[in-house]
Amino acid sequence: MEAFYRKIYLHSWQIIKTNWYLLCFGFFVAALGLTGDFKALLNLQDQIQTQDIISTTMTSWIDIFYSFSTAQMTWEKLPALLTLVAILFVFAVVLVMAISSQGALIDATNQSHKKTTFKNPLVSHLQVGIENFWSLFSLNIINKLISFVFVVGVIVPIIDLLYLSQSATIMNLLITLIIFFIIIPLAIIVSFVTRYGASYVIIKKQNTTQAFFSAWNLFRVNWIISLENAGLLLLITMAYTIVVISILAFVVTPFLIVGFLVAQISNLAFLFLMIICGLLVIFILLSSIAIFASYYTIVWSELFLRLTERGQKHSKIHRLANRHMPFLTK
């Protein structure tokens, strides 16, 4: 791994290792759906249909408004409607915490470079995220709207017209070209711009509009580095997943073996062992998700700081492209 990325990844891990409270933010940030940067490269259908907390909350709002508009208000239906409102409230709270936690992690990354100390860092970072909630939320909404409007308003009509074609071979070829050369690049670009835009909001104190266009300019100049970083994070994600699965297998296997032996003696003891095993599995899963989400967000924030820092050296591929094909980095 080149020194450029090695410094980013090692310093990102150092931030988490010395500030374990950041995992509280990571747990909520995971609800935003972190892997959209490279998920489009693997499975387009998952990219379009992924239900993160923002999409879920918006869908819930629409469902509840539709239920209120079509339902005949009777005392019998009131508990069901109140249940829908309660579910939406829970989604709204998680959404606020997820967006605010994203801002908190970005602020924590920025403050780590300034060597700033806080009396209560957990509250201080979260306060920064809450203060910038609407700007961060607006960027995420722009992300969803661009993808949705483009896919529904442009791509779907084109595909519908292609289906009228008599040649299935030509239709399939054109649909494949649209997917790989239009939809996937758009999904990736919007995801990168949103991620950089969040850092502009928190670190550079820009409003939503300024942050979006600043993020676009940053991505346009550093698109090679952005793709490199996404690719490296994809490899790290795959390795991390294998490690977590191995840990789960290592933890669960002894419980299953002992549980099988204990079940011959006492059903109550078997149930007790299975409850302990289940709690351990849940703890490991939640901890691994929080660690990954925190690290993932901090890495992108670190990358942003290095890309916007004057005199900072870039990756070798970016330097080669800038030297031999400068039009790719402008």
C-alpha cells in the first residue's frame, strides 16, 4: 500500500483506538448505508433497491400519509394508526442520530489534526453534528433525488422504449451499456460528492449549495484517488467480513458442542447456554458494525483533509496521471 493511503488508514485506526467512544456514533452511522461507493460495482439491483434509514423514513412518511388520507377514522383503527406514527417517530430519531453522528465523526477526525481537547468530547462532537443536521440531511436527500429522478425519469423510459424493439439481442446490449456506462458511474459520482460535501459542511463550514459544488470540483480533480480509495476499502471490507465470520464461528462452535452434551441432561441448561451464545453473537455483530462504520467514515474524512491540504502529496497513480495526462486531474 502506498504511503499516501497507509498514512490515512493507520491514522484513522489510531483515532478510533484512542477514542473508543466514537463507536457510539459508528453504530448510528451504519444506518445510512456506507458501502454505496462500491456496491454499484458489484450489484446494480442492490444499489437501486438498498433501503437505508433515509429511504426507509421517507417511505414510511409516504405510507403514513397515504394511510391517513384513505382510512376512515374510527376508534377501531386508531391503535393501528398510532402504531404507524410511533414507528415513524422511532425512524425519525434514528435518522437524526445517524446524520448527526456522521457529522460528529467528521468533526472528531478534523479535531484530531488540531490536537483539540474537550471536557466532554462525546457531547461536543455530537453537538457539531446536530448543529449541521439540516445541511447534512439536505446533501443526503440530494443524493437520493438525483439517483431517483435520473433513473425513473430518464433511464426507465429509455428501457421501456427498448423493450418495444423486436430485437432482443440489441435491446439487451443497449440496456447493458446504459447500466455500466450511465447508471453505475452516476451512482458512484453522486455518492462521492455527497461524502465530500459532508466534510465541506463540517470542516469548511459551508452551506449545502456551496458544499455540493465544492465537493463536485474536488471529486472532478481527484476522481482517480476517490476510486482508488473505494477499491482499497472494498478489499478491507471483504477481509474484515471474513474475520468477523471467523470470530463468530470460533465463538459459536464451542457453545453448540457443549449445548449438545448438556441437552442430554437438562433442557433448562441448554436454553441458558443458547441465550448466552445469542447475546455474544449480537454483541460481536453490533461491535463489528460500529467499528467498521466509524472507521469507514473517518477514512473518507481523512482523505478529504489530505486532498484539501496545501502541499500534500497524492497517490502515485494520481501523480503519474497528472504528469503524463494532466487533463484527467483538472
